[in-house]
Amino acid sequence: MTEPANITNVAKRAGVSLGTVSNVLNRPERVAPATRERVQRAIEELGFVRNEAARQLRAGRSRTIGLLVLDVGNPFFTDLAAGAETAAAKAGLSVILCNSGDNADREDHYLSLLQEQRAYGILITPVTARNPRIAEIRRHGTATVLVDRASPRRQCSVSVEDVVGGELAMAHLLDLGHRRIAFVGGPTKINQVAERLTGARRALRTAGVDETAMTVVETAGLNVAEGRLAGERIAEMDTPGRPTAVFCANDLLALGVLQEMTRRRLSVPGDLAIVGYDDIDFAAAAAVPLTSVRQPRSQLGQAATELLIEEVETPDAHQHRQVVFEPELVVRESTRR
């Protein structure tokens, strides 16, 4: 009969105490090399795998950070997650990625699950500006950091000046001489979309251009399919009043608009200039490389994770900070003169 692969049988096979096996697993520097080698051999022969989850729960929290984002299908969040993972790995932590799908109920489900699993802490891009569940979790001792969303001083956040980003995109199109411009994005309840639209309107005012020069084409989501639908609506507008340029709230929408223009054999930027937002890798690799407002995606994830670790490890010395990055306009062929 095969011996059960547990710590008792590891100790028996290696001829050591349970305490020695525990030291090999947790504090190997305390064990003589020969003894350590004997225990490791017993572990391998039995196929023993430590119950890390149980050990971490006994310690009061796990070594896993929860990262809850709006849409894992968006490369922006993939890059953000990579940055978070880089910072977490340096601290001996791991990251579990959760997708709210821009759904408040699903967000609450994941927040509860992460709390039940005693997550080390939670990085979150919330669906709405204020979710009372986040404050409740913090009251129960789980640190949280808002990502891609500014926060009041009561907790840490890492974000980008989206109003400035919207202003950069619209000012660029105005500088090129466009006076019939569409803003494509939605739902506008998403904070980032609303702020980018606010920035676009601010650029119009600064340039002394009436806000009627901008047509808002609201979308049901921030994906390529919605971009294609928006492109269809724009292409079918009456020619004299049809926009000559479009500012999209993210690159996936911009790629969808570009696809629809290509399908209809309309020229970009000749018939329609396009500006996206995020500057994901696909923006530069598009059939017509997209002008886009760049966000430091990986840096957002790294900075948020570092703030979370600081709050968990040094709670007495920690002070909540709101880190804000500046966006940058990257001009490519989709808006060339």
C-alpha cells in the first residue's frame, strides 16, 4: 500500500522530527545541509506537496493579490496586469486576475470571494465611482488600491489624467483643421469615458470652437464590435455634415471604426482621421497605424502593487497617496495631413 504523501510520512522516511521537516519547508537555513538533503529526497519520493493555502490562512492572509479589472479582453488591462505581476513577484507574491465585465454584481461577487480567500490585498478598477463594498472590505482589514481611477485621500489610487488625455486628442484634431468631429465611447457612466469626453469639450472651448462641432456617438461597450457599429453610423451620416475626424475613447473602438472605414473603402485619414486612446500594441500594428493617447499601462500596475505592499507591510508608517501619471499623444498615419 502506498504511503500517504503527508508531512508525518516525510518525517518518518527521512528519520527526522516533524519540526525538522517544517524548518526545511519554511526556514531551510536552520537545517544542516545533509539533513535538508535527506528531507528533500523524502519529499520527492513521496510526491509531497505542501498545503500552501492552509499555511497562509493560519497566518491570517494569503500571499496572493487580487486584481479586479473591467475587461480582461482589453489589452490595456493585460499590460496593466503584467506590471502588477512584476512588482508582486519581487515581493514573493502572486496575482490572481478577476474580470468584472463592467458588471456591478459580478464585481461584488469577486470582492466577497477575495475577502473570503484572505487575499493579501486587492487592486481594483471599480465599475462605478463609489462602491460601498470597497469601504466595507477596508474596514475589515483588507487593503485596496484603486487602479486607473483617482481616489479621495481615504485610500491609495493610481490613475492617468484622462481629462488631459481627452484634451490632447481633440486639440490635435482641431490643429489639423477639423471642425466636424465625432467622439465615440461609452457607456458614459464609465469614469474614464466621461473624463475623456470632458477633456475633448475643454479643448473645443479653448480653441473657441462651438461644442456643436462635436457629435457624441455613445457605444454600449469599449470593444472592436462596438467600434464597427459606431463607424457604420458615422459613415451613413449625410455627407455635408458627416464628421471628418473621430476621437475614440479607447483603441479597440478606434480599430473597429478603422475596420468599418476599410470595409466601405473610405480613406483613413483622407475621408476620416482617427485618434484612439491607450496606445496598445495593436494601435501601431494596425493596417493604418493609429494615432493614440498613450497611457503608461505597465507602470500603473507596478505603482499600484507597490502602494498595496507598502500599506500591508508598514501600516503604521504608510500614508495614502494618489499617484497620477500624465498621458502622451503619439501621432501616426491615421491623422497625418
